[in-house]
Amino acid sequence: MKPYENVEQEAARWVSRAEAPEWSDADERGLQAWLMQDTAHRVAWLRLKSVWNRADRLAALRPGAAMATRRSRHRGWAIAAGVVAAALLASLPWIESDAGYSTGVGGHESVALADGSKLELNTSTRVRAQVEAGRREVWLLRGEAYFDVKPDPAHPFVIHAGDHRIVVLGTRFSVRRERERFEVAVLEGRVRVEPVNPVPGKPPVIVGGGDLLYGKPAGMVVASHAADRVRRTLSWRHGTLEFDQSTLQDAAEQFNRYNRKQLVLVDDATARMRIGGSFDANGVEAFSRLLAQAFNLKVEERGDEIRVSQPH
């Protein structure tokens, strides 16, 4: 696929040519062929054509507009085409319908938004995105997503996660939402995290690169200079789970996010054991075999459960 900017420029040229009086049947066939090449071509054409028509209607409302001939109006539009196209690219550079994206258990999906930003959806995640002229918003309804936001100081990118929102201009970070809790891991840049409804005593929190924020209704806590933890938090992007002396309870909770077969730790002694290393996120069976072999734990499969306990 062509870069977004090139497609927009081509679409602007087609819109300009279609308004010219010398438009021919051959031109129309060329346009239709271009539109059929790629869905992105049709989206760009429809968006710019709509803006062009809207501008045309506004021009018709000006005093004296009725006296202008159709030929002079077309000639005026053709002369201004380059300027209008450039303005469209600068001030109305993207549009995206109210779109929803989701993944199932163990799923991983990449999404390119119309403004040039990118999302990566982790397991069992659901988001809604609204990207249009002057507005860039995503609602994280459940799960976890990684954001690579294209800088645009005039149009901040806003992520809604329950009762909080994350506001950015351009950076790379992830947001995880689980019931009333949420987590923000910033790989690069800075984000502002704030309550949707400001509460006295709960000011916005700035989270920078290498920082982790943990939030819940009672408040937010930031772990600063935690680059290694951020890296481990984002290991799911490569299909792995990384633990650094984590409890088996924490490890089991992570594996259970990615697998339909669930790890069940039968006793507290097993749950408190520590483990480190990198593991395939979808490999819960292999992980349970390692527990049996390396820790001499008792492992039993019962339907959709893998029950782990101390040996008797």
C-alpha cells in the first residue's frame, strides 16, 4: 500500500480534475480504475470529494455567487486545487468512522489509524476509535493496547480507560484496563493521565518514558525509572511473557489472560513460589510441564484447567 500522504495527494488531484470542464470519458475510466486498486483510494476520494462539495456549497452562499457561470466556477476551483489540497492535508488530514476493533483470547492484532497512528491489541481486548477532522479519540473498553501515536500538537490523542483518560501529543506506550484498575507503561515520550471528571486532590499525573503508572479508584501511583519493568510489560508484543522473580500466582494470572486452558494453583505454598524467565504467552501446557520437571510440582489436567500443587 502507498504511504497515506501519497494516496491523499493523488485523491486531491483526481478531485480537482473531475471538476474541470474538459473531464472526459477516458478520465472517468481512469478514475474508476484507480478507485478499484485499493480501499484506501476510495476512502481518500470520498473524504476529499465530500469536503470539496461542502466548500462548493459554502461558496454558493456568498453574495453575487448566483451570477458566476459554471465554467468560471470550475476554472476557479482548478486554479485553487493545489492550494485546497494542501490545506486539506494540513487541516483535515484524516477521517475514520466510529470503528471498533477486538481480539479473542490469545489474539494479537495491529491496526493502522487514518491519522498515521498505530495500535496493537493484546489478548481479549476491545477498543473503539474515532479519528476525524480535529478529533483523535480511542476508548479502551477492555484488555490492553499499545499505542504508537503520530505527533500532532494541534490535535491531542486521547485514550479513555474507565474513569480516566490519557492525553498525548506523540509517543509510544501501552494501556491495560482490568475492571476498575488500569496500567500505563510508557516506552517513549510523555503522557498525561487525569480523571475524566476532575476531583479536588487528584491532579493530572505526568508519566514519562521508562515509567509505569498503576491506577485504581483510590488513586494513581507511578514507578519511575522502571525501564526493565516497562520492557517486560510490553513483551506480549513479541508473543512472550517475561517474569523476574515473580510469584507463580502472578505468572498464572498472566498465562490465564492468553489461554483458554487455565492454570489453577491449588495451595498457597505453590502460589508463593518464585519464577523468572521468558515464556511463550500461548504455551501454558509447556509452562506447566516445566513446573513439574524443574520444581517437582504436581500437575494435573482436568478439562479446561491445569491444576498445580505441592507433591504429596
